Amino acid sequence: MNRREFARLLAIGGAAPFIPESAWARGVSAAKLPPTPASPDEKFWTAVRDQFVMPKDLTMLNAANLCPSSGPVLDTLYKMTRDMDQDPSQDNRAKLGDGREATRKALAEFLRVTPEEIVITRNTSESNNLVSTGIDLKAGDEVLLTADNHPSNHTAWQEKAKRFGFTVIDIPTPNPHPGAEYYVNAFTKAITPRTKVISITHLTSTVGDLFPAKEICRLARERGILTLVDGAQTFGLLDVDLSDIQPDFYSGSAHKWPCGPKENGVLFINKSAQPKIWASIFSAYPGRVGISKSFEGFGQRDEPAMIAFGEALKLQNEIGRAHIERRSRELTQALMAGLKKIDGVKIWTSPEPSRAVAVLSFQPGNLDVRKLSTALYQKDRIGCATRGGNDRPGLRFSPHFYNTHADVERTIAAMKKYMTTGV
Ligand SMILES: Cc1ncc(COP(=O)(O)O)c(C=O)c1O
């Protein structure tokens, strides 16, 4: 099938024809990223943007949902997959196992822990569920959760409570974010001698509430309670240091803020917690060191993707993780400042840097958010997320290091237009 026939086939199937026009699709790597200046300017961030194959007119403000893989990640994924498929012999594939272990090492350095504590999973959902299934809990035990928590860290505990008989207790999450002290006090009051696990989200995907993970983990540790920190929204956004936060478990996805390949994730299992968790999946091809030897035997894996995961971390390190966090915060503040000036916009996310980061939710007056997001995407080429229902409904913007101030200006101009003229 030639290119034109392939495009036609996709069009018949209802999908937009994929026109491979990017440098990557032509098999040419993205231009090399210049070294990060001490104070990165707009020119540098535009060079970062050029590491991605998204067309230049597309403004993506949906990092909290799914990030694009960078050019280096796509290159690695393609090259390693092609190498494997050109010669799928076990002899040729042996090097992929080395690459997978190199990614484990890179993950450990990234999170400031040891490779012996790293499991490479498929995503945060799987990581969270490996924890809620793997800890031995029974009737009479209690698990404390933050109420505004992703289903993989909320529904999962509730469903397993039905099966194993333990009790799940929600800590309410008021809006606006009441501050770190409120949550430390709320957990302190809720802990009983029966509390066995505290499971929180580090940063909520709904309105971007940042939780005091370190303080909550310390409180739990002092009382012999295990902690799971869902890091789907902080891994690759914040310069997360697990040697400082000291959770028992931390989870994340490659395909969110790290801009890695799809369906790769991480589960950190603190050495001290390893004797307290059972593996849930037993099959062939585990990892080679530490907990991965017993916990990561998930059968055949996509090792080229696992290797590309390491490439995503490399790009983040090259740019500088503190710079990435600062940039995402700066763009969020700029979006927030622009939205605040528009009559009728109600912002749900805290402006306080200690209470929020890079996930910004707001209600655009009485506008229908579905129609608004469709108009933003179709007419203005701005991608974002919507939130329906009655609980803090609206739009969500989550900018990342591939966004520029030009994206912010375009977005604010479009929002002003729709808030004035309607959709
Ligand atoms: C806080 C949180 N946890 C877990 C997940 C699940 O991530 P994944 O779909 O990559 O498993 C998400 C996804 O948005 C999330 O926001």
C-alpha cells in the first residue's frame, strides 16, 4: 500500500489522514537542543517546542491528560522497534534487556532512590492497583484517602475494600485549597490504631490542588502507617525527590509530564516497604535487580518503549528539571493573570505556589464548556480539557515546557472573544 492509499484508508475509516510531514516522520531527528542558558529565555523555550512534532499552529494545554512524546523519544522508539523487528532473534533482543535496566537506573536517579526500588509498569493506574491489591489488609483495618483522588487511587481502594473487608475513609478536600496545615491536621485527627494505609494524590488532576506529601508521609511513618503517593501529576513536572518525601510507594506515568512513550509507568517501592507487599502478577521476563526481580515479571514487554522512557528522562535532565517546573509555573501564572481580567471567569485553582502547580481550572461564566472547548480546538487550535457536572465544572488548562508565552496570549485572546460574544 502506498502513502496515498494508506491516507485514503484512514479517511474512509473516519480518521483524519495522517500526513507524515514532520522531521521525525521523514526519519530525520529534531534539531539538537542548545545548552540551557542560566536564565532560559523565550528563544530557548521555542527551541524546546521544536523538539516536538506537533504542528506549530497547535497550542496544547492538556499536559495533565496526555503529553506528546518528544522527537528524541519517537526516534528511539522507532529505531529500537525497527531493530527488533528486523531481527527478532533472542540474540539480537538481548541488548533490549540492558536498555530496560538502563531506564530503571535513570528512573532511580530521576527520583533520587535506588534501582532496587523501581518497578517499570504500564501506567499510574497499574502502579496504584499493584499497591492496593498487594498490601495485606483485612476486616477492621482502615485506609485513609483524600476525597478528590483519581479512580485508580479511589475506586480501586473502595472496590478492594468490598472484597477484603477493610474500611475506606475519605478526607474531605475543600475548595479553595485550605493549605498544608489543614491537611496535616485533618489526617492527624482521622488516624486511629486501625489505620494501615494513607493514600493521597500529590497533585489533583481536577483543580490542581497540591498536597503536602512530605508532611503527610512523615506523620504516617511516625505511626507505622504505609503511604502511597499518586504522582501522575507531579512526575516529570516537579523536581520530585523521593529521598526527601519518603513515601512507601510512589506512582507515575511516562506519557504525562515526562513526555515519554505511551503505556509506560513507574512504581517506587521503598526498601523498607518491600517485605509488606505481595506481587500480583507472576509471569516470565522480570527485571534484573531488587524488587523488579519478583514484582516486574509481567510477561513480554514493549522494551523499545521502556528504553524510550529513559530518553524522555534524558531530555528533562538536559533542559533542567528546576527550569521545567519554573517554566510551567510561570506559564500557569500568566494564564491565571489573563483569565482574572476577564469578567465572569471563576478560577477554582489556588494562586499560591505552595498549593497549586500547572493545573488550572476555571468556570467560564455561563458558557457551555463542551461547545467552548470544541470551538477553542476547531477554530483556534487550542487543546484543553473540560469538566462537567456540578463539582467545580469548567475548563482545565495544563501548560508544560513545550508551551510558550505566545500560546498564553493566543489562549487569553480566544477566551476574551468567547466570553464577550458567546460560542
Ligand atoms: C492523579 C492521577 N492518577 C492516576 C491517573 C491515571 O493515569 P494513567 O491513565 O496514565 O494510568 C491520572 C490520569 O489522569 C491522574 O490524574
